[in-house]
Amino acid sequence: MTSKTEKYDGFTTEERDAMKERAKELKTRARRGAKADTEPEVLAKIAGLADADRVIAERLHQVIKANAPGLTPKLWYGMPAYARDGKVVCHFQPASKFKTRYAMLGFSDQANLDDGDLWATWFALAELTPAVEAKLAKLLKRAVS
């Protein structure tokens, strides 16, 4: 909630920061070219996350690389994302990014997860246990099929 002296412009500070990061990403991509290796940037972003988010993001990166090797790591609105042919298939949203209760893995419409008239595209990640990793492996393989 905003105070009476503070004007709400429709975006939170975190949302504005994410948009600024996206603009910076697009400028960097234009300067270096679309074929540049962006995995080091993703790994650096993961390394800079708060402890709880970092632990999940590091392991999630490994799970994605193992189960969807055709996806290319890249930054997307300042978050680790994984793309096919330049289009984001999934991305990790750290809890600290928007001050939420838990980190999330989101899938875009590029993911082949369609299941009738209703299916999940966001998954809360409280912890990456072996059971959760197995579920994610199945989702990832399906998403890129």
C-alpha cells in the first residue's frame, strides 16, 4: 500500500528494476550478437542471489542442463531463463526478486505442457529434494518435446 504522499504509477520498485534489467539485456545482446554465450552471465546472476534462492537456482540450473540440454541459458528481466531458438521456455524467479514467500519456476507458452483446457505453468520451489528434481525432470523433458 502506498502512503498519501507517494504516487502509485502502476509498477512496484521491483517491477521497474526488472524492466531496467531487461532493457540492459537487450542492449547487451544487440552489441554482442544473439549467438554469444550467455551462460556465464546466468551463473554470475545465480551466484549473486540470496543464500536460499542461490541453492535452489544452482541445482535447478543443473537439472535443466541435464534434462533439457537443447535450452540455452540466458538472463530475462534479470532472472535465469532457458530458451530455445531465442524464445524463453522456462525461467527461475527468486523469492528475493519480488519479495515473495518462495522461489518459482515458470514455463512460457513455448513449453509443450498443454493438457486439455487447464494446466499449471508456475511451480513453487520451497526445496529441491530428489523427488522434486524427478518431477522437474519429467516436466522439462515434456516442455521441450
